[in-house]
Amino acid sequence: MKRRNFLNGLMVGAAALGTSVAVRPLRTWAQVAAANTSPASRSLSIGYRTIDVMGRSAQVFGLVRPDGRPGLEVEAGTDFDLSLSSAIDEPTLIHWHGLTPPWAADGVPDNPAALLRPTEIRRYTFPVGTGGTHWMHAHTLQEQNLLAAPLIVRTSDELKRDEQDVVVLLHDFSFQSPEELLAKLKGKAASGGMAMDHSAMSGITGMQHMMSGKGMAGMTMPGMPAMDLNDIDYDAYLANDRTLDDPEIVTVEKGGRVRLRIINGATATAFSIDTGRLSGELVAVDGQGIEPVGGTSFPVSMGQRLDIRVSLPKDGGAFLVLFIREGAVERAGVILATRGADVRRIAIAGDAKGPVIGLDLERRLRPVAPIASRAADRRFELSLTGDMAAYSWSIDGADGLVVKRGERVEVAISNVSMMAHPMHLHGHHFQVIGINGTPVAGAVRDTVLLPPMANVVLGFDADNPGRWPFHCHHLYHMATGMMAYVTYDGIG
């Protein structure tokens, strides 16, 4: 029997569970990719749903198939033939994060498509492209209210592989509205609680080689502000809609192999993935294959995806996979459990703070399929800046990001602020070709992290005409100005 289909609907036996752990259906999220949804035409609906968070009910958004399950699986090399409908009482739109659709289908409001109105149905048809772990989400503040879902593109080889897929979508959750969260950020800044002017850092370049993308939380230098890791303390951190004290328990096979497809859908929180007793092998980032990298701890910033392969021991057991908030003790998690395993309750708060995410792993990544080697036709230099006193963020030098179809483009980005920024380019995949002044043959991806005082060079081919957003995937940084556009010559 193929492990990816092993006991698809089976529940872990209640008698084997610790008495304080509730048992709920498991197929809501982690096994979304185990069900084949390959008809020529598919449909998704945007609606409301209710989840339980810390003993309280919360109404959030959902993005579901006709059978009520979240997300979508499609086969590589086919068409993304989809009808999207909305049953909510406000306009919205969905971005297909990781795919490279025609510009008109990208899903950013009024760029160029209008918002999807309540009860409206919109049809999307374009080539899916190659395989990978991707996701879809609102490109509005609605993203904070969980308007997101997995989008898994599987190759024919993966469909044949004796491997079980486990999809995990991470979120940060607040009982407050995103508008309230943003107003508090601006109010705190105005009151002096964030009296740090990051724009003053624009002249500091000599520190970059000292920072080198490593964890520097709390470090200060004369005349230099401290790194700011988390500007929002959320009510909860979720893995597949559930907190760690009531985690999703995924049934796995003794001696089996599992591919963890982990999507950081959080709006303002980075995590470290801790595979615990299972040694992991990182095999893809942002849906793009890499030469395997072993370990038990892997960083993932907002908008990024990691595919981690783990092998289970033949005697089975329960194996906790943790997602630890950067620079803090809060955690989310899922449990991989073989039949009859003893599953115990886990505390939400850990004993130690999560690591600060840098570029150590990024330096080690090597792509399976790098972009073709060629000289750049066009090069841009950008600086990421911010003013915490006003809580506003910007990309300096981005006004002239105009390219021509067929060009090889290089973009050198320096983060001269004291917050990290995961930068996402729509409509393309780029290769990381430089880190802190050192050329690298790095990963191919669509979202790259720039820690404070770091610089990264990206290379991509201008092969998809449009006016493509390039922005920080911290929702509130994007909403307050850290958004630019790569515009093809001749696009209005």
C-alpha cells in the first residue's frame, strides 16, 4: 500500500491517547493533499467558518472546495482551471502565491483585476507550471482573518512515490480585527512606544558584514537601536487552525516516510521548525527543489514554504513537530502518531525562546534546477527602510523598476532597518545569487528573508509581462508602504 494513502480516514484510537487530549477529525488540513482533485474544472468558495481558539469561538474566513475541505491539489503540467466564488458580505480577491499566472489573474486588487464582489463567480484558466508547495491568500487585511489555504501542485513522480504528504498551514491569530491591530501599531508608534526611526539607519553600511544575517536579538551598538523581532503579540499561534494544547494528530505508518509541506501563512510571525526526535531532510523551498539539507531545526519566514522529509522508526510512536515563534516561547505544532501510540498534552509555552532567524541556512541551499547562467541586462539597487516613529515602511529606489521582456534582471536589496523583511516577488521565481557581498548559487524561490543590516542579490528572467508586486510579506509592513512594482516596458 502506498504510504501517502495509508489509512486515509483513520482516527488514532482514543484509548491510546493521553486522557487530556481531545480527538477530532484529522482530514481538515494535514491530509488535504492526499485526496485527488484533478477534474478539468475545479471550484473554490470564499466563506465564513467558526474555529475554537483557547476555548473561545472565533469567526474567520475559509477557502474551501465543494466537499468543505480547505485548499486545493492540482497536477503539474495541467491547466489551473478554477471557478472562484464568494459568499462573504465584503469584496475580496485571492492571490495564487507561488504560481506564475498571467498578470490579469494574479489576485492583487485593481492590479489589474477588480475585487471579487459578494456572490460573484470568476473563472481562472492558465497553465499550472511545475510542482511545488504553494498557497493562496487574500492580498488584503483579510489575510489576518485566515483567508488562506494550501495550494499543492504535485508531479507525476510524486503521485507514484511511496510517501505520505502532511500539509501544515501556520497562522498567527488575534481576536482583534486587523484594522484594530494596525491602528494600535500606529498609535503605539505615535505615543513613543516605538520611538525608533529606522530611516536613520540608511547611512549605516559598515555593520552589514558584522551582522551577516545571524541572530542578533537584543544586541545594541553605540548609536544603534536594537533589533525588533515581533511588533505584535498575538492571542494564539495555529498549525492547521489549532493551538498546541489541542493539536492536530495525523495518523502515520510505522517505518513510513512523510513529506511535511509546511506553509508559513502567518501575517507577522516567523517560526523555527523543530522536528524533534525525527531527523529531517529539507528537500524544497518555496516549492522549488534543492539539494537535500539534513537537520532537526529549519527557519521559515512569512510567505515561505519548506518541504521536509522524515522517516519514521519501525516501532512507531508519537512524534511532535513544533513551530516555535521567533525570539519567544510560544509554539504551535502537529503530532505524527502511529496507531496505538501514546499521545500526551503539550504546553503552548516552551522553556526557551525560539531562535532568531538569519541567513545561515540560506547560504547552504543549492537548487536542483538553477536559472541559466547569463549576464544581467539590467540591475537595480534597493534599500528597505522604515520609520517606527510613524510606523511606516518603504522600498527606496523602487520607483524605476522597469524591465523589458527577455531580459535577465538582477536586484540587489539592502535592509537598512532593524526589522527583518521577507520579500516576495509575484509572477516569477528568482535565484538567490548573492548574500552579504558574497556570490552564491543559491536557492530558486519567490520569497527571501532579509534580516536587519543584511543584503541579498536576486536574479530572474523577465518572462511574464505585467506590473508585478514586490513587497514585504509582513502584512502590516506591506500595508504601510513596503510595496513596489516590477513593471514591464509598455505596461500602463
